Amino acid sequence: MDEILLDEAFSFGLQDGTFTQAAVVVRNEKIVFEDYRNIGPAEIQILQENDWSEQLWSNFEFRDSQSLSSSWSVAKSFVSILIGIAIDRGFIESIESPASDFLFEWQSDERNLIKIKDLLNMRSGLVPVCRDVSSTEPVVCTTYPGSGGDILPFTNITEVCLNRQIAEVGIIQPWFSDTLTWEENYFLYINCDTQVLGELLERAVGNDLETFAEVNLFSKIGFDNYWWRDASENFTAYCCLDATPRDFAKLGQLMLNYGAWGNEQIVSREYIETIKRIHPDYIVTERGGNWSYGMKFWTLDFPRIQSDGVEFPTYPIYYAAGYDGQFIVIDYEKNLVIVRNSLYFPLLGNDERIIKLTGDLYEEVAFPLTLPNTLGIPIYFNSEEFVYKIHKSIYQ
């Protein structure tokens, strides 16, 4: 890789104002470039302009390779791998199995037709859940829930997600579109679908999510982490793993290795091949794009003309993605992994990673605080341009 061009890519991706904490590039199983940064003067000014005090932004003053980052929804991709491991070990027959084999609550109504793969692909047909701000109770979303629905505040996220019903098709659903009707097998990104998968996995294996993950995945690849829970001590399957960027890169490398780590097959090659087939099998045409979502992974939209006139990408590039610009890019053609994380500080007012959103911000609230989106600041990292700039540094 061209050192000058790679440095230029990182200068773009970690400039003041991007709120980037870390970026790591792994190629041919080696870390070829990584960088870490603390909050910059321009970013502090942005927080000040949004009335956030020094007491908050002083938490972001030093970051290095040992500093934790948040996964947000990147955790969904880990859950997918855990489902694959459970299948390999015989706890689950296949992704074609009915989810109601384990979710008895769904056995006596039309939800018994939902397959595990439907939950993996965000095509369950179940309604999205949001919080009713006036009552803090769960309700069907009334607008498009772009980040998956507002379920973090609920005391028992799993119960809320299990209690959803299948949406009526053939009509305009405001949480899908103002003009298009909602139809069977359409894609809708819903956090609850993954939360339900976490419960299904626990029932299948007879253990809690984190313990199963630690024994069968995390300890195998050296992934040290903390997994957040709700107030009922359900692990938040759909989000919120805290780990270092280097450790997040290990998931990408496991994918490039087709499920192998050293001499051990952690998850079957067949399962990884199924993930790779999300393009073209699950192109989200109902959203008018040429990108795919399936098995809790995405592909970059392609082909796309970049600002310099070059077409990129010209083949499927896969990635795990999370709120506030967290991502793990997996490029099979270039044997490349790219990780990017935003500035992160876990608020732990209750001294545990148990979500609590009410009370004093610093003494009671417990929340995975990333910058800038969790503070309501609409600045979004340009992940595709960053990936393209890194690609430009690769010798052909």
C-alpha cells in the first residue's frame, strides 16, 4: 500500500470535525496502518455551540489503541455469527427453521411462519416499535425508524420486541413510506428483529448470550469486551458491545478467513458463504438502491462514480455498521479490513453497563455515549469516501 496515499486517507478520516476516535486498516492479516485521536478544538466548539459543557467533553481528551469504542449496531453482525455457531453445534437446525421453534409466544398465530432467516435479513414483516414520548410506552412507529426504532429506554426490551405483530400488507404504512405500500418480504431495518434473535439464541443453547459468545467466539479470537444490558438484565443483542478497534477488526478477519481462526473453524465456511451471497440475493430494491442487507451485514452501494470520476466500488464490499459511524469493512478481493469508530465514553452513573436514561447525567444515567449523533448533532461520517481513499493506496 502506498504510504503517502494511506496517510492522506487517514488525514481525511481523522480530521478535526469528523469526531473519529480510531481507524485501523488490516491487509493480508497485518495491521498496516492505525491511528487514534482525542477530541479536537473544532469539535469542542461544536459541542459548546450545542450547549454541552466541559464536564462532558473533557471525557474525550485522551484516546489510544487501548481505549474502548462502541459497536452500536455492529453487535448485530456478531449475533449473526453466533447463530451460525449454534447451527454448527446442533442447537439450531438451520436458518430455514421457524423462529417459533424457540419462541413459543409465536406458535399460535401467523408469526409461526416467520423463519430465523427472516429475522436475520430484517424481512420478518413485524411492525417497528418506537417510544411514545408522552407516555414512554412502546407503540408502533408513526414515521420511518431509520436507526431501527427507539427501544433503548424500555425496561424489558426483549418482552417489547417479542410482543410485536405482523403488519398489514398492501397499504401505506407511515413507518415504511409516505407513497409506497408495504408488501410481504420487504426489507425494514428494525432493532427488535435482532433483539428477538438474541432471545431465540439463549433459549436454543440454554445459556445467556454473553456466556455463549465468550465460550464459542470471543475467547477463540481474543475479543475482550463488555456487553450492555437493559434494566431487566437482558443483553442488548441488537447493539452495544464495548471493545477496542483492534478487537473489532478481528471480526472482519474472521470473515476473510471464511470462519477460521488459526487451525480452528470457529463458524462454518458454509455460513460465511451464505453471508457473502446477500449480494445479489438480498438487494434492497424496495428502497431503490443497488446495495444489499442480509444476515446482519450490508454491502456498499455500487457501482458509484466518485468525486474524481472513478467508478468505485465495482464489486460487492461487505460491512458491519453501527450508529454514529461505527463500521467494519470486509473486502474479499483485496484481503482488507477497515475499522472506524467515533469518539466514545460510556456514561456509567450506576457503575454498570445497564441502560438507564433518566436522572442526573453524570451520577445516575448509564448510556453508551458516542459523538456527535447521540447528542443530537447531525454530523455524519462519510464512510464510503474514506474507504475509497484507502483503496486508492492499494498497489494494483
